[in-house]
Amino acid sequence: MPHTPTVPSRLAKTRWVGVLTLPGFSLLAQACALEPLMVVNQLTGQRLYRLQAFTPEGGEVVSMADISQAACTPFELASIELDLLIVCAPSPLPATHESVLTGQLRLLGRSGVVLVGVGGGTELLARAGVLDGYRATLPWQRFAAFTRAFPRVRLTQQLFEIDRDRLTCGGGTAAMDMMMTLIASHHGSELAERVSEHFVLERVRMADEPQQVPLRARLGHAPAPLVDAVMLMEANIEEPLTTHELAEHLGISRRQLERLFKKYLQAVPGRYYLDLRLKEARRLLRESDLPAGEIAMKTGFSSPAHFSTAYRNHFGVTPREERL
């Protein structure tokens, strides 16, 4: 496959992108991963991304919505000259075609092809062993099972992860946020913003934003008092409760509450509560035009100075720098 630019421009490099699609894939996730690349071509008038479609054995593939996509190339013919391979698969991922797929994925990974997991694609990459030692994420419903099955993968609960030459996301629209970030790294933030405007996106979510995982799923089989304590914290961001007040509401001792937080969340209640409030403050800084002082009050800080210090200590930047 040719890699030589056809136009003398900083945007002229053509990247060859393979798309491996497994039966039962999500049309939404696939579109969110691929269409931003095609819009780059449209906006620049250059073929900066060229796609080649693959299925496990060749032929058409049927989505979760029972819609067929046209005939594709067998995956065993995927070239090591690809720049990028996007794996779109259902989640949970069935154990089909595994030996052929995982062997080829290992070959491509060793050859320097950037591997991208969308939805169940993360699980397929993990089965191939090409995520060992990497940060990765996938749809939140699979967190517990994935952690047990692939202990060598550094699983996170973020929207998406870009760790060296491996990209993974939580599926759905998170795939678009991930690809926007990739486009910005290839061609600059100005072009990425133009692509975002094409899709009428208010903003591109950042990788460090967590997936909105339901509380009980986040805490697994934690005791009810701990779940109730976190729910109370999330409901009282503007006027935080003390650890003593939380324990009183739950009908347990402060010492019992602290033991629960240490055992299941590896944190003391006050630290966990502060993290919740600061994450809400970061969301407001990124998504609203509220003054930093007002955000400080809405997230339970007694003064803008206290808020700024706590924010810098937690995120490494001040609230003002967050908005630059």
C-alpha cells in the first residue's frame, strides 16, 4: 500500500486504516469511529485516511441491528503496512474465530500497526495478548469480567484510553471522542475542532473523564451502608456532610464507615468525598461558563482560594488554567 504523500502539505500523509468488523457489532460505535476520519478527507480535500474493510472470513457482516454491510476482505489478508487497525465487535464478545483473529492481531501489533478497540474490540485485543501492560477500557458492563480474565491489562473506567500504540474506548459515542483526539494528534486541534463542528458537537470529551457507570455497578458487591454513603455524598455536593453526619444518617459508627471505605474503596471518607466534589467542579469548568468562584460555592468550598488550592493539588492545574 502506498504511503507517499501526493500533495506537499503538512496534511499530506495518507494513513491506511483497516476496519475489522465482527458480527453483532454496534452500528453507532462503528460510525462514531469511522465517520470523523471521512469528514477529515472532506474538509481538507485530501485522502488523508483510506479505509479497507475486513471481516473474520471475508464476506458481508450483520450488525446488532440486523443490518448487513457489504462484502469485505478476509482478515488473514490484512497487511502489516496498515497504519491503523480499528476492531469493531459486540460486547460481550463471543468466542468465535478466535485463533485466526488473535494470531493476525499479534502479527500486526508486532509490526507496529496502531490497534484500536471499539466496544468488544478491546476484549479481542486482550485475548490476543496485545494489551498486556497497556492501559485500556471497554463498556462498563464488562469491567468485572474483564478484570478477572485479563489481569495483565491495566483496566481503567475512563471514556477512552490512548496508551502509546493502543487505543480503546467504552463504545458508543466515546469512540467519536477518541477519534477526535487522534485526529488532533495527527493534524492539529484546529482541524479536529472543524470536524467537531461538522457533527454539531458542543465539545469533545476528554480521555480522563470517567464513564458514567451506575453506582451499584461501580461498587460491585459492597455492603449497603457503603453504597448509601456514596449516594449521600453525590446528593450533597454543594453542602458537604461531615463523616460523623454521614455515619449518623446511616445508623452506624464513624469507625465502621471508615473501615468500609478503606476495605472497598481504598480511601478515607473525607478524601473520597473531596474527589467527588473536585470531579464535579472540573465538569462545570469544562461544560459551563460559570465563574470559578460560583463553581467553588456549588461544590462546597468555603472560598475561591481554598478551591483553587485543592484543585491544583488534585489535578495539577488551577481552575483558571483548566479553561485555557
